[in-house]
Amino acid sequence: MFGFKDFRRLWARWKESRDASQALDTLLLVPNDTADLADRNRWIIELAYWLRRTEKSSKNKPATTVEGHPEHARLRSFLKILDQRPDVKLKIAKLIRSVLRDNDALSLLCDTGVATKPSFWGEMTERLRNHLISPPLNKPELTVLFALGFVGPHDASWVHDLDDDLLRSLHDLTHYQEDNSGTDTMFKDMAEAIMILISYISSAGLSYSVRSRLRGVSGQDSPFYRLGKLAEDILKAEPRLNDSGYQAKLKEFQDVLNACYIACDDVYAHLDENGVSVETVFQVETMRLRLSRVEKLLEAWLHRDQTQLLAKLTADLILTVQGHRSIKRLAEQTFALLSRKMVERSAETGDHYIAGSRKEYFSMLKKSLGGGAIISGTVYLKFLITNLGLVRFFENILLTANYAISFLLIQFANFTLATKQPAMTAPALAQLLDDVKTKEGLDRFVDRAMALMRSQAASIFGNLAMVVPVVIAIQIGIILLLGHPTMNPSKAAYVFHTVSPFSAAFLFAAFTGVLLWLSSVIAGLIDNWFVLHRIQDVIRYNRRITMVFGDIRAARWGQWWRDNISIVAANVSLGFLLIYGPTFLGFLGIGMEIRHITLSAGQFAAAATALGWKTFLMSGFWLGIFGVLLIGLFNVLVSFSLAFNMALRSRDLPTLDRRRLYVAVRRRIKSDFKSLLLPPK
């Protein structure tokens, strides 16, 4: 009977099999060169595992020691054993030649590490499938050997560092007792791979999405058009490096390759200026990878006697095979430009929300008072909508409209809503990170960080200072007018519970912070879409709009939307997310609610007023005050940290010492705490 111990033993064997390898005696039982391809491929893969094999006591040691790579020592030992056993050496030589002959090399040279699908989402799906399903051993492609054999993190390194003696020994082993037929197959495959890659590059470079973004270059003037003919002239015969005419051809080909790289940069510049298309970025990235592969293949093809070039090419193929499995790397490469543009757009907006001087600080305080006044009306409209008894569908629509219209009123009245700022101000702060390695740059960062924290505190204080008294005044007016408050005692007690620090308020506040950040991401995406598709010009030159409103009004309308599309998108999407975010999660069985400091403070003040003077005797009231402040803290921290991390990733600062930044900010707070509350004179 299969028991728990058997399961544990099976699970342990399964984990060990990941890096396990065959014993040397077993490895020397070599299949014939006429055996099934799967058996021959398996032997090559097992050899790679044996070379990578390490003792348990040395698993935590570095991959490269003073003596060199351990794989090199094992390979030398293996080759010495073969020299002592010529019969086994001959079988292995024949097996290697048969594997190289019966497996297609073009897929390895052309497609490895390069996207094989024409679109980003198609490539994403393909990588996900390859991540879950390994290729079969009997698939006649050299890519299979690289994908299944070179799975170690240091495989590319030890192959790249193979010395001349080992490379010569490997070459001798491959050609041991071989006749002269088929010796140029490898270089023939390289030449074919170069031509195939160039056909891909030319097709992509002459496509509409690339061609339309190149200024003053089209048709036969394009370097992508000239690439194929030049490559054909170079590859049609053996390399003649001593021929001056041949050298001139090589130089011309390299110049055209460089022109192709410049064209790729021009496409990026156009995207940077006119909106980012994810599919075009994916297409250009794929082109650049293929151009790089062409250069490496051509170098190895030209200098056939330099075995080090073959080792470097093999190491590069190993790296690209391993990188081709990474879905994360594909997403980072493709979305890098888009995320940077989104962050830059947010930074432009966020600069207006950071008060550096006292004048700006008090202006921010006044704006936040106006935001609090509008939110007080939002609170009572929410009470009214929820008390109408509508079906959930229509109630959600009205609640979304209530939030979205309120947020838009705050924005266009030039007021401020607390916690909406962090998602915008974080990218503005991240722009200063390029220079934080210097003392002056670090001081500028700390000054800006202090100004940001002051601005957040001013916005929260201003919102609360206005929303609480206005809500109380409206509640008292309703009691005097109708004779009863907007909620009964049980409802008011429930409101106290929703903001209590002993409830899940902090978790819901963190979730609200995520939604605040998501609204800024949506705004960036829609702003990019607006620019990419030139919607401003679509509005300006629309025939019916110009006939009805005239050319001047159409131009003004288009410009207004260009200036405000991200504002409208951010506020409308935030209203939508605050209502439908919890609703969607509810469908999945996840009970999530919204806790926003200004809205929660307004509801809390309304509940406290409804209960009357006895409120001050209730523990829930005093806990609720602390809970509201806790909600604000989580709103700000979560939305700011998400936006700040996104800004860091978009700016590619891998060596950033975050601890140094935190220490500098803490030191400033300790030395000048007053500046955290009021800007210096």
C-alpha cells in the first residue's frame, strides 16, 4: 500500500532528479550513431548534466574558483578517458556528427532567443506554453539540446571561457576518423541563417508600422532594402579576407547594419514623441536582436579558424535560449518605453502637487479645503443613492457617476483631494534619482521628499478640516428640517465599526491605495492611446464637427481634450474602480471594501452627528478617529510605493542604494522636524 513515507521518498527523488546526472560508467555506454534520435539526443543532454554535476558539499560554492570552472576540469578528465579508449571515442565522435547532421541547426541559429511570433501577445502565449511543456527529445532541432541540456545558470559562462586547448580537443573529437564529406555543413548553416534573418529584418523594416515612423527614408533608400543584396554578395562564396574588394563589401555591409540600428533608434524617437505602440516596440526589439545575431554569425563565418568565436557564439545561444523562457524579460523589454512615458506624464502632473515654498504650501492648503467641501456633498449623495432601494446594477452606475463627477469637479475647480496625489508625485520624485550618488543630488532628493510629505500632510489636513465641519453642518440642517438624521443608530454604529482600527479597515485602505495607483496607470495608458492615434487631429479636422462648430472651435476642442484627457481618464477610472473593484472581487468570493480617508472621515462625521452628544461616551468614536488617520496612512503609503517602484523600474536604476536614501530622509527629519510640517521661510 502506498503510504505517506512512500510519497515523501518519491517527492525527494523528484526534487533530486532536477540536477541529478548519470554515473560515468553509464555515460560511457554510448548509443550507436544509427540509434533513434531521441536516444542520441538524450546522451548529449546527460553529458551536459554530468559536466555540470557538483558534489553536495560544494553546492553553495561559487561557480568559478581560482582554478577555473569545475566543468572545465570534468571535461578535461572526460577527454583523457576517451584518449585511453579509442573505441568509445570513435562511437562518441560518430554520435556527435550524427546528432549535428540529423538535427536542424537553422532553428537554433535563426529563432533561438528571438521572438518567433509576429505579435507581442502571440509570443507571450508561446513562451508560456514552452514554460509549461518541454520540447520532446525526438524533435529534430538543435534547439531541443540547448533547451534541455544547458539549464544551469552558469552554463553560458563556462562555455564562453573554454580555453584554446579544450576547444582544439573538442574539435578533434568531433572530427575523429572522419572523411572529408560534410565538413562545411556548419558554416553553410550559418550562411543560410544569416540570409533568413536578413529576410525577417527587411520584412519588418519595410513594414508600414516601421516605415511610416522613419523620416525621409522609404523604398530603395531604406537600409533594410539594401541589406539582402549585400549579404548575398558576401556569402555566395568562401570568405576572402585578403581581397580588397571583398573588404570593401564587408565595410559597406557593416555601414548598412549600423544604418539599420539608427533607423530603429529613429522609430523609438518617433514613438517617444507621438505615443507608444506596444506592438511596434515589440517589432523593433525583435529587429535589433536579429541584427545582433547577424553580426555574431557573420563574424564566426568569416573567421573560421578562430574557435574562440564559436565558443562565444555558443555561449550567446545558451543565454538567449535561457532568456527566451522568461516571460518577465519579454514584458520588461516590450513595456519599458510605454511605462517610461506613463511615468513622465505622471511626473509632469505631479510637480504641481509638491509645495516647495510657504506660498505654495498655503495655496495647497486652500485647495485641499475646497476638495473637502465637495467631498462632503459626495458623502450625502452616496447616502441618498444607497437609500433609494435601487437594484444593484443601477445603484452602482449612480455611485460611479457620483464619485467621478465629484473628482472631476475637484480637478477642474483647481482643488485637491488627499491620497490622489501620491500616484502622481512619486514619479516626480523618482526623476531626481539619477543624481543621488552625489551629495548635491542627494540633498535635492531629500528637499523634494520633505516637500512632498509636507504637501501630503497639508492636503489631508485641509480635506479633513473642511469635510468634517461641513458634513456636521449638513447633518444638523437635515435634523432641523426633517426631524431625524440621515441614518439610524444601528447604521451609525456600523459606520464606527467600518473605520475601527480593530476591523479590516487598514486592509481595505491598502486596497484603496492600489486602486488609486491603478487609476493613474489607466490615465497614462489612455493618454498614450490619445497621442498615438492622433485623436486631437481627428477632432480638429472632423468634417461634421467643423461644419457644425467651425474650424476654430474644433481646434480648441481638440486641444482641450489633449490637455485634459489624462485628468478625465484618471478621475472617471477612479470612480469606476472604487465601485466595481470590490464588486468584481465579490464575484470571486473575496470580500473587499473601499476605505478612503476623506470619504471615510465624512461618513464618520455624519454618523457621529446622528448619534448626538452620547457619541463622546462611546469607545467606537475615539477608536474611529484613530482609524480614519490609519486609513489615510495606508492610502498614501500603498499608492505612493507602487507608483515610486514603477518609476524606479522605468528609469533602470538597478544599483540604487535605497537604504542610503531612507537614512538621509530620516536624518533630515530628526535634525529639522519642523520642516516636515511647515516649509522653511
